[in-house]
Amino acid sequence: MASVKRRVAVIGAGITLFRRRMRETGRELSFYAAKMALETAGITIRDVDAVVCGSAPDAFDGVHMKGEYLLDGMGGHNKPYVRVYVGGGTGVFTPIAAWWHVASGHFDVVLAIAEEKMSSCHPHPQKAFTTIFDPIYTRPLGPNLVWIFALEMQRYMSVHGVKKEQIALISVKNKRNALDHPCAQLPAKITVQDVLNSEVMVWPVQRLDISPPSDGAAAVVLAAEHIAKRLTDDPVWIEGVGWCLDSTYWTNRDLYYPKYVEYAARMAYKMAGIKNPPKEIDVAEPYDPFDYKEAHHAEGLMLARKGEYLKGIKDEDDIFARYGRDGDLPICPSGGLLGVGNPIAAAGLMKVCEIFWQLRGEAGKRQVKNDPRTGVAQAWGDLMQVGTVIVMRA
């Protein structure tokens, strides 16, 4: 084992279509994402030293110990192989786990794959979450994630005086950005009024405030510096990683601010030498399963002060001028989870892939202006408690 941490680069990335009901199994989705990542890296599975699997609850696939079930589809046969899982934060934690495998000196090339096959869970993926609540104090209330996040959204709005119309603009932006994404599940040109007129799920959460449940997979190839420089002229370096696990009991925390994201971000920024995130980050992909979560998490990433992400934002022109692809700080230029889709674990890794393509100038119609050099991706999981953050530079 190396005594000094090694530099690690992302050299390839791949994703599948994100869709509500894919015919492919989770193993097949994993294979397709891995195949694309390996091809863009210019290597084969024989060149991979180890594989890191990321996937959310077994209940989605209906397969116990599904890390083992996914192994051959992910290329882990006869290789060191590990599954990581921190709820929705898994998608960014998966490349973090791959990073430490390479940075430690144990392996030179690691394939990281995140998969989710949510449509296998009947009658709805939400059913899988009914078992995560405390059986004594919480489960008798019959909770689901939507009404808990409605509490969080309401708290955020009331503490900071944020209007529902302002939050709806995030959905407008991201779904419109997704029109340019070839894998997007729910791209759309919608208006604030469309959001406000959509079905109320649990107030203030409405149908167009929420990302769609999806099937899909994403993958990245990580390599040590000496390998990366041999294989590509455009490595994207992982400069900082961070993670944080807050209290399990969401009832014991003030939901207006995600401290778990801030602590994870501070860890990653310190490693990357970033002292002024809004000035030093060129493009960001915060986790946006709900539209208010983009604002919530961007503030946790310290890209805006508490409660000020939407300050002064009144209409579409304002939000695109500040956070659009040609804006002051492009946020979710991919279309995010709101537009591309939300296959839990794969969603976060999709964001890492997007930062990789942005920093390589390979994002096509999604490419932001001004030649971005530094990007951040973030994911969040469990009951508002897990933050995972990765900082990348070209």
C-alpha cells in the first residue's frame, strides 16, 4: 500500500437511458453503462483491477444481496468487488469508494457502476421506503418520503420567505435543460403555471415539483495518474471528496438547512483547496429529486448563502441568467433528476458523468460557456441525513 495519496483521474463515463420501465434487467443496464465507460476510456474489462458497485435498497430489484446478483453484469467476475450503499447518496459515494481504492495504491484502474431498477417494486417504488422508518415512533403515522419532504420544503420556505413560484422556476429550468439530454426521461418545456396547476401530492409538493422514478445505470472509470496520462490527453482529476452522516432522527433536526451537505462539502473543498466556492466552481450538479432541493443543496454546498439561492429571482429570465448554461453559475445544466430521471443510486453518478463531460468539453448541447475547469457533484440520501460530494478539475 502506498504511504502517500496518489492523484486519481476519471478517464471514461457512460450512462443508459433513464426510463420508468426498462425491459433490461439491472445486470443488463449495468453492463451497458460499463461498456460505454470502458469504450470512452479506451480500455477493456481486462484492464480493470477492481469494481465498485453502488445500488439502493434490495427491495427495488426484489433480489436479496443484489450486489452479488449484479456482479457479472458489472464486470466483477474474478475481480475484487465491493458494494457501497448510503441511500440516494450512493451515486456520488460510489466513485468516492473507487477513488480511495486507487488513491491508496491498492489498484491502478477501478470501474465504478451505480444501478437502479425501480420498476420491479410494486405497486410503487415508494412502497420500498415504508420499512425505513422507526417502527415505534414513526411508522404508526403511515409516513412516506413525499410528505416528509413536504415538511422540509415548507420549513425552508417559511424560514427564508421563499415563494412557491420561485421554487417552481427550478423545475422549469431543469426540465427545459433536459430537452437536450439524449437519455432524459421527462424533458419538457413547462411554465411556472404548469407546476402550480399540477396535482398536489402533499402540500406544498406538487407532481411537477418531483423527479420521476426511473430505471437506469451510470459508470465511470478511475485511473491512477501514470495510467491516466498514458491513456488520455484530457484526464479529469478528482481533487476533493467528502461525505457526512447526520442523525437518523429527522425529527431532531431543523429541516431548513442541510448541515450534512455543508460538512461533506467542507471536507471536499479543503482537499481541493477551494476557499470561495461561488467564485471557484464553474459548473455544479447538486442533487435535485425535488425542485426545492436544488436550492437547499446549493446552499449546503455554499454556492449561495442560506436562504439566498433564489433571492431576487422573479421569472424565467432571472433564473436562466443566474443558473442557466450561459448564466453566472450553471447549475444542473444536464436537466438534473427533475428532467433526466431519478434511478436512485444511478442518479448521483449521472451527475458525476455530467461534470466529467462538461470539464472535457464533451457535453454537446448541454455544454456550458466559458470553458469550465472546476465542477462539483453532490448527492443526498436516507432521511435527510447523508451528504456526498466530489470536486473535479480538468
